[in-house]
Amino acid sequence: MREAEDVRAILRDRGPRPSGPRRFPPGFIWGAGTSAYQVEGAIDEDGRGVSIWDTLCARPGAIANGDTGAVAADQYHRYREDAALMAELRLATYRFSIAWPRIQPDGRGPVNERGLDHYRRVVDALLERGIAPNVTLYHWDLPQALEDAGGWSSRETALRFADYAATVYRALHDRVGWWATLNEPWCSAFLGYATGEHAPGVRDPRRAVAAIHHLNLAHGLAIRAMRPIDAGPRLGIVLNPAPIRTKDGTPPATETLRDGIRIVDGIRNRVWLDPLLEGRYPADIAADVAALGGFPIADGDLATIAAPIDWLGVNYYHDDTLGDLPPGTSAAAGAAIHPGTAGIAWDPPDGPRTDQGWIITPDGLRALLVSIGRDHPGAPPLIVSENGAAYDDPIGPDGRIRDERRTAYLAAHLDSVHRAIEEGADVRGYIAWSLLDNFEWAWGYAMRFGIVHVDYATQRRTPRDSALWLRDVIAANALP
């Protein structure tokens, strides 16, 4: 069977390993994650405002099968049931996001207390089960009113985000010890404003470049607004960096490809990590995007962005591999968001893929975790804040879901985390993506990432074999 072949390929030996279990450091944090728009549903309840994802979902053809997040996994009503399930799976932490439109329906002005009360109840339900809440303040659901006023291409949105962050932090800081400002700002900037695949569905690279800076600034302003309220909780941000390389890992053979890899690495990685950890933008990328308006930096912005943080979340799914564009081929689609890369192509290696067609490159996670500390001495501790795979394995006649490929995927990537720690990377935890099957953005409900299966017709939750495997890994704090 192809599934069995994929499992063998995912777990293919990547070097000598100890004969015994591979133990993680004492206190290593284990968890799973979701985001508000992907699981909550209840988009019209308790005073919630309209988000950019509500608007995009209403646009014909924008989302596969015309799906929306209107109901999703109904976690808005089922959070207590889900907290009990997390406890059964021995999760130490649950990473979830706050829906900004639930707190400020228009992104500014009066606070909707019913929205805050909901998240107070969620936090209490988790704490009652001994699960530490890990809150992300922004996972892509910008209030539509702010987008109408310019969205992330406007500096005003960064200022409003800081107000919102302080509001939520003030309400929950006494019970939530882990906070992230933004999730994957690269996606917000480029998938939202350059390719239009994600909300708000705009195709304007100039707006995407402005959004880079305003998202970075929003993070820094939020950190500065939150610290004086309570300096105790751990504050951070979640990025999605990736190794950018040739298909076989060899040096690029042409000047075009060498420059293309530099540009893609700059846009995907360095324009986020460098200002955050070094207080500067990479000079080469600043020059590359000057023709698109450049970064709209004001006095003091870079110092604000570089405000110290306590942890850095790393979301990882696969490496990006590039090659020269074959002669006679039109410019690659990626050139729309990477100025100067019209002569290169995205060129993934052969091998097993997830249902989304994403290539599986587990060793890239090891390389990435090691490189962050190497390239940025003094970087904060790392958490692998998302890692997982989309596979739609059927429920068997006995009610069991044998998702061997997902289990193999998790095992291979946890092996890479363990290797990274052995090589000196300061990795403090691993959060699987995702706890539940959910609304997977432009793919709608066609892709299933959950370690727990959701029957969308009944909302019944069924842990897959991968969830039970992960439960045992957590109990042992070790890979078998």
C-alpha cells in the first residue's frame, strides 16, 4: 500500500540513533494547538464583530467548496469537553488564539465584555484540568473595520493592536503564563496582501511590504504595552521560518538561483528574525523592496520591535527548495511576492507528501532550530509551536483511526527536535498541530490536521492513533 511506503520513507534512517529511548529534558513542555477562526464557530454570537475571514469566506470561489468558519469544530460551545479530552491525552499546555473581533468588534473603542468573559471561562476550564493556557493574540482574524481603514498596510492598525493586546492581557495575565503576540506574520503580509490566497484576499505587493513593518511594529508595541501591566508571564511571538535551499542541498549552480535563494530567505526568514532579535532589517532585502515603497520606518520603530521577549515560537512544516526556471517557462508564481525571483522555480524533492502536497523534510526542523541560536546569539528559548500533517484516514469498523502516516510524521519531527537539543539548540517544548480537525483556511474542511478526528455533522471527537501515541510519548517524556 502507498500509505505503508510513505511511513517507511518518512521514518527512513537519518543516522545512528541510541538503542534506548530518546529522553527530552526535564520540564519539556508538551501540547497541542488550534486557532479561533479555525475551531470556534459561533461567528454571530455574544457581540462578535466581522473579521476579514468572514468577508473572504463570503466571496465566491475564495474557499474550497464554499466552506466557512461559521460552525467549524464548535469549540465556542464545547471547550469544556475539549479540555477534558486534552487532560486524557496528558497535554501540559493548550495553544489557542483570541478572536480580536470578539473583544473589539470594530478593532477599536469599547470592549465587548461578553467576549472577554468567554475566554475567562476557557482559561478556567483549562486550569481546572491542570493545563497551562498558551494564548496567541492574533491568528489572522483582523476586524473587518480595520481592514477597511487600510489593514496591516496602515500604521494605525499596529497602534490599535497594542491597545487590544493590553486589554486582553489586563483581563487574563493573572491566569495565563504564556503569551504570543502574532502568529506567522509572513502569512498575514504575503498570503494576505500579495497572493490573495488568505484574507483579506488582496494582490498588491506594495501593501505586503508595508505590512511587514507594521506587523513587526505591532508586536513590539504590544510587548511594550503588556510588560508594565505584569512582568511575570512569558511574552513572545510565533514565526514560521524555513530553510531555503536547492532540492539536493548542494550549492546553487547559477547566479540567478543563488540570488533567488538569498531573496526568498530574506523575505521568509530574515525580515522577521533580524528586526526582532537584532534591531535591524537586512540591508540587501531593504534594497530589494525599495521599488515597492520600502519599509515605512519611523524614528524609534526598530528599538520598539526589538523589545526583549521570553520565548520564540517556531512553526515548521517543510523546507522550501528552489531551482532554476526551465527555459521557455513563464515566471514562477512565487515571483509575485519575492521581487527579483522571476527566474527561479519552487522545486520540491521526490518523496512522501501530505494530503496538501507538502513535501516531508523532517531534518529541516533540526537544521532550523540549530541555526536560529547559531545565527542570533542571545536568542530566547524556542518552542516548536506548530508541527503536523494533513491526512484523512478513515474510521475503521472498530471505531479506531489508524493514522500511521501522521504518527510517523510526528515521530520523525520529534526525532529532529531531539537531535537539535543534542546539538545545543535551546528548545523547551513541542506543540502539535492541531488538536482538532478544523477549518483549514483556503482549503476549507478538505484537509484534516487533527490528532483528534471531528465528525462535522455530529461534532463527535475521536482521538486518532497518533493522539494515543503522543499521549504515551508525553507520559514517558521520551521517544521510544
